Amino acid sequence: MAWRDAKASRVRLLLFVASIILGIAAVVSIQLFSTNLIDNIKRQSKALMGADYVIETRQVPTERAQAIVDSLQPNATEVNFVSMIAFPKNGGTKLVEVRGLEGDFPFYGTIDTQPASAAATYQELGGALVDATLMLQFNVKPGDSIKVGNVILPISGSLKAIPGSTAISTSVAPPIVIPYRFIKDTELLQFGSRKEYKFFFKVSETLDLIALDKRLQAKLKAESASLNTHIRTSERLGNRYENVGKFLNLAAFIALLLGCIGIASSVHIYIKEKLRAIAVLKCMGASRKQSFLIYLIQIAGIGIVGGLIGALIGVGLQELFPLFLKDFLPFTVDISISAQPIIMGILLGLFMSVLFALLPLLRTWYVSPLEVLRVDEQASKEPLKVRLLVFTAILVFLFLFSFWLLNNVMYALGFIVVTFVAFAVLAGVALLCIRAIRRYFPKSWGFTARQSLLNLFRPNNQTVVLIVAIGLGTSLIGTLYFSKDILLAKTDIEQSSKNANIIIMDVQAEQRDAVESNIKAKNLPILNNIPIVTMRMHKIKGDLVNDLRRDSTKSRRGFLNHEFRSTYRDSLIDSEKVVEGKWINELKPNSSVFISISDNLAESTKVTVGDVIVFNIQGVLMETTVGSIREVDWKQLQPNFNIVFPKGVLEQAPQFNIILTSVPDEAGSADLQRDLVAKHPNISIIDLRQVYTIIEDILNKVSWIINFMAFFSIVTGIIVLIGSVRTSKYQRIKESVLLRTLGAKNKQILQISAFEYLFLGLLGSLVGVLLALFSSVCLALMVFKEPFTPSLIPFLVFIPGITLLVLAIGLSNIRSVLKSSPLEVLRREG
């Protein structure tokens, strides 16, 4: 009977199956890709680092730090810094990352070069390995030379890949590897130069790296150094894609939830139409168990088939992710397929279909044989206890599933609470509308308008079911769209001809005038000249920093060890605003030195306005008072600072400068860089236009993934809406036929259906978008932790779009009634 009835109702059940397939496909594809990503990170973490662990410091190691390093006997050493280099062959210049290496690094993975032998011979021959893309760009080949500071080295080979470099970093500053022994001769490491020393270690598998990390981390941090293991590298890589991962999981959860709504609404209306047939079966002697099992087997079978198809589609879909993420993942993701996702998809399809169809299915248990004669829809309702038990089971399933996806109890509870509130609000709005229409029924209206309103509360109406289905579908689609906007808001990189697009760094005091003259000689503007003074904290609120290091919290200790690069000026810039205290722009005679600090520094060091901080400015102690706290937008591509002094304090301190200018085109940029590097080899130049291009390219790929998953889930939602409205077709046909039999014209039937579906679509979509707005604000504040500016698209497109979609589907339901005679329609549908 289950098979025969399913064959007879296959058109009605098609959209029900589609809801399951799309929901399962989204979950399986995202989960399988996430699992592969995590497995790849764990498996390749050593090759990514090139060692088991590394000790790093951004200054010449202190005596105690060097003693710790020496006691562990490093297997390789590196110093790296960003600098300009030149190609004597054609006069080209480029900002690069110079990596001076000593030892047999890497111990895991390989240095990929062309020719392959260059990786093994460059140390002995005293040559350089130059980024392969850079060599193509400047038309140089092995055997040509490269000028690094005051040293000219032959190019041993092109560098294709090396552990410790990522696609993003190499695009901004391509790596150049030279022997460590030449670093001193380059004379590039001068006052204020940003540099990093690394000591690489290879150890036996038996060494407990976690215990070593705990034992040495505090000691090294006290010396402004840190220890990183390959284990922590893999954790950090996982966290790097956290927000994108959260969104993808959210998309999977919403796609599945939309599928569940489609199942519940479709089966609710489907079973409602079957109640009279079930009553007939019971009149003929069928038991409760038999009538229940007929439809349980039918729904379970559809769930298994839908789950299997969805899982297979999901396995195919997840192959797309590495294709679009390859340019900013620091490794190649190897996709492995196992039986687990397919089994998970089948079981998920089975549980989803049965659980969310259980409530309408239980009505078959309570159908009385007298239902054949009864018209009252209340006659076959299941007891309240049974309904509460099913609702509880559904909530438990949703909680467990969301917890499995998000791995966070509070997030899972939050999703369940928001979903439950949305369901309750929509059901409440539908019931209130029905009550209001009943109470204030417009008796003076015309026949078609009155009939369409009567349809909203007549026996066997689907007002609550359709408003809940339309509203929840719209709400989830809207939430997904708003969430997409939250993540993609950061992809808008504003550029203007008035903004600086060239940053010249590490300009020494004696070079400043000459550099400015060179820029002005090319008719380029000096947009800003920022002085930089290096300093450390000596005392905070009367406590010595050396004492605080030993007992402070981990987050605070990071700033206590920090060497600050601070500036002085008399005004705020557009990336900052004062949130506490008063901005002091200039030192007044016989006054304390009032400084301004960033909000993150204030929070980490636990200082506020009025507190005293003593700085060690290259051997000179200076007492300052916190005059204001600033909120800084660190995302803006311009120099920002934790500490800003007023004018009249640091002018005589040892300092270097950052000069900002704007170049109209690529040729002008190349000419300026070539000229400056030839005269001042120590300075570094960043062309922000290249950075803009790189960031936009990366973010475009992330945007594609996010938009794809959003579109995937939105399509699922639309199919659910189509299914929910379309399934009501078979009940409406008989009503429309009866109206035609009584003399109603096609135009009147169309108007009755149009008014009813217009009301359902408009009310459901409006409440759904408002719920989406509320849930998106919660997501922005609590999950993504990003600012949220709501888009008008859901209001201007989703509400009218979904309303028209519901209207179109509703009118298509009665198309057969309008084209054929009443008797022909009744025979065909029967």
C-alpha cells in the first residue's frame, strides 16, 4: 500500500524529496570539506613550518634568550626582514622578504627550486634563490645577479615554494633566500628596521612538544621571544578560516532547517488530504498500526532515497571548494572520500523525514472510521501530550545537530531558541490575523474579496501552516543574506586619488630631506611624513614592568614585552576617534605629558584615563599620563599606532620616518622606487595598489564560496516555499470546482485565489524578513563579532519577490480548473 500510494502521489512528493536532497547535499559537502581541511592541516603542519618547533624573536636575542636557544642546540638559524632589492641587469626594484638561512633547513618538506639542485648548492656557492614569479616579472634567469643592500649575489635558481611562506605574503613581499653569512654585509639592518630571528629545531617523536611549550613559553616571553610548535601552527591555521567556517556551517544548518520545514509543511498538507482515505481503510478493517505504517514506510523510504542522492551530490560539490580556495590556502587540500558521509546522509535523511513528518503521521493513528462522514477537522487531532513529546524530540534533534555543526553549546542553544521564537511568532501572527478577520469581517466587501478572506479561516484551512512555512523560509533566507553581507562588508576596499598608494618606510633622520626632495622632483605630493620613535614600557601605575611580567596574565604580558613604535602629532586621523578622555594636541608649558592610547592597549594593560605610564625611550625614562583612549580601525591600509604623543615632546628623540605619497600609474611607481632604492638601499617601499589587487583577488574567491553557499541555501528555501504552497493544490481544486459548478466565473475564481495567496505571501515574507533582521543582529554581535549595517535588498526584493512567487504558485494550482469542465477535473484528480 505504501508503494502504490507513493506511485499515485509521486508528483506531490517530488518537491518533498527535493527539500531533503538539497539540505543533505549542503551538510555533507561542507562537513566533508571541513574534515578534509582539518586532516590536511594536521598532516602537513610540520611541512608548513619546516621543523618540529621554532623559537622566534623580533630583536637581537637577549643574553638569557640566547642561552636558552643554545642549550636546545638549534639545527638551523634564520633572520628575515622586508627590504627593497635591485636587479642590475635591467635596473628593476622590488619590495621583498629577505631570508638569511644557515643550516639544513627545512627538515620537513622541501625548498622547491628550478633547477632542483639550487636548493642544495646555493649555501656553498654563495648564491641567492629568487621568487619564480619575480624572476619572470623582471626577466632575469639563473646566472644573473641581484643587489641586496650593499651586496651583489649571483642568482642560483628560481624559488617556487619554501616552508614558512604563504601565497598572500609572497604576493606582497616575494621571498629571497640568501646565505646567513651575507646579512651583515648588506648593511640593511639599521636603527628601527623590522627584523625577525628564528631558530629551527628537529626533535625525536618521543619529545612532548606540548610540555616543552608550557615549560619554556613564560621564560621566553619574559625575554621578548616566543616558541611555536607545529601543533600550534595547525591550530592557528584552523582559526584563520574560523568566520568563513562559521558561515558555511550556518549555511548548512539553514539549508537543513529549510529542508525540515519543507518536510513538515508538505507532509502536514499531504496527510490531511489522506485522512478520509485512511478512514475508509479503517471502515474496511485496517488497524491503527497498519494505517500508520503505510505512510511511515512511505516517508521513511523517501527520506532514505533523498538522503542517498543528497549525500552523493554533496560528495561531488565539496570537490569545488579546494578549487576556489587554493590561492590563499598555504597547502594543497587532498580530498579523500569515505563511506561515512554517504551513511551520514542516508541516516540524516531518514531521521529528518520521519521526525519532522511524525506529527502529521500520528494523525493517521487517531483517525476514526466516522471521519468518512465527519466534516469537523478537530475529530482526528492527536492528544496534547503526544504533540508536546514530538515537539520535544524535534528540538532535541535540532540542538544535537547544531551542536555537532558548531561545537558550541551556547551557539547551539541560541539557534534553537531563535528558531523556536521565530516559529512561535509566525504561528502567533497567523492566529491573530485569523481571529482579527473573523471578528472584524468586512461584510460590505464584494463576493470575491469576502470569499478569499473566508478561505483563511474556513475548515481545513492552511493559513497557519503556509504563513509559518513562508515566514520561516523567508526568515532563514534573509538571515543567510544578512550574514553574507556581514562577512563581505570587509571586502570593499576604498581607493581614491587623494589617498596615499606608496608607503616609504625606514627613512632615517639624515635621509629624510633627500627622500622628500626626490619625491618632489618627480612632481609627486608628500601626503604625510610620520615620525616613528621606538620605546618600551618601564612602569605602569607605579609598578615596574619587570615585576608585572612574572605575575601578569598572558594577554597583558604580550604588551609588556612589546617594543612600541609610537608617533607624535597634533590631530586625529580618519581611522581613529576618542572614546574616553580628551585629546591633547600639544605639550603645554610646565604640564604633564598627556598621551593617547588605543582601546585594545588600554584593555590589555588595564589602564584608564589619568593613569601614569613611564616609558623607556632608548635609555631615557619619561613619565606620561593617559589623557585619552582612542578606538582605532586597524583594518584600514594606513599606519596606525597604539600610542600617540602630543607635539613638543619627542621631536629630539632618535627616530626614523614613514613618508606617504601618491603615484598616478605603474610606470611612475617603478621609476620612483628604482631611484630611491639606488640612493638609499635601506629603505622599504610598499606599493598599496598591488596590495589592493592581491586582497581583492583573495576576498573575491572567499566571496564566491560564501555567495555560492548562500545561493544554494536560498534555492533550497525557494523550493521549500514552492512545495509548501504547491501541496495545497489538491485541496483547492475541489473547492474551485464546486464554485464553478455553482456558477462562479474563471475571473472570480482567479481573484479569490489571488487575494488569498497575496495575503499569505505578503504577511509571511514581511514577518520573516523582520525576524531575519533580529537574528542577524544577534549573529553579528555574538558569533561573527563584526559590525552590521542591514541591507535594503531583503525588504525591496525578498518581500515582493516571495509574495509574487507564492501568488504565481497559488494561481498555477487552479490552472486545470480553469481549462477543463468541472466533471473532467473531478474525474482526473480522482
